[in-house]
Amino acid sequence: MMQKYDIFKKSTDNVFVWIETVENITAGKKRLTSLASSRPGDYHLWDISRHEFVDRLYLEDQAEGDTRLLMDRAKILQAAKIELMRHSWDTFVDEPPSVGQGGNGVVIPGCPTCHKRINTNDQYLRHLSDDVLPVILRKAFEIAETAKS
């Protein structure tokens, strides 16, 4: 009987979603590489016979040289997307609460995540480049550093 492995994707809320089943660990590594390069995410192999996830370091050590690089790039891209999508040009309520909520505060146009006032498209782009991009790059460098060690 051939040993099978399940591929799972870990979502942002730490839930594992089943993707597919592969026949062996070699096929699993190739499929992880393919998935990570086409749809960035945190992918894991589940060893059906041992009922546990195969250690990612084991996969990286056994895989071709660029599998680790693709996984790292996918992880960096996913983290960047998550951080970027947190910021939007919308409205937020300035403290104290707004009149609609029983206070005397006002509704402000801007980024609800940062509580930063934004009135024009140029201000929104500057917010992304000056405030959000440094956070994304810092996270990318952290991921790259942990991948080296």
C-alpha cells in the first residue's frame, strides 16, 4: 500500500483547509511548490499514516533548492497582501462617539485602521507609501531572516 499525504492550506485565522491528496512525498513537494508559486499561502503536508503534519524543515531539506525560496516568497507575498488589505480609504468615527452613536464626535474620511484623515487620492497613496509600505517591508525582512536561520 502506497503512503498518501494530504495538502492543507493554513488560512489567516489559523484554520487548515484541505486542498488535495497526493500519492507520495515527492509528489507532495512538487505540488507544494506549484501551489506556493501560483497561489501564495501557508501550505502543509499531512502524513496520513502518522496522523501528523510533516515538518516543514524536513520538506525544505529534502526538496530541490528553489522550493524553499518559493515558499519564502509566497509567505512574504501573503503577509504583504494581508497588511495592504487592512488599509482602505473609508470613514471612521473620531473620538468621542459620533452624534449617531449618542456623542458629539464626527465621521472622518480616511483610513479606519490607522485613524488617519485622508481627503484626496494623493493623500491615500502617500499613506500607503509612507505608512503602510515600511510595515510591509519590515515584515518581509523578518520573514526572510527567519527563513535563513
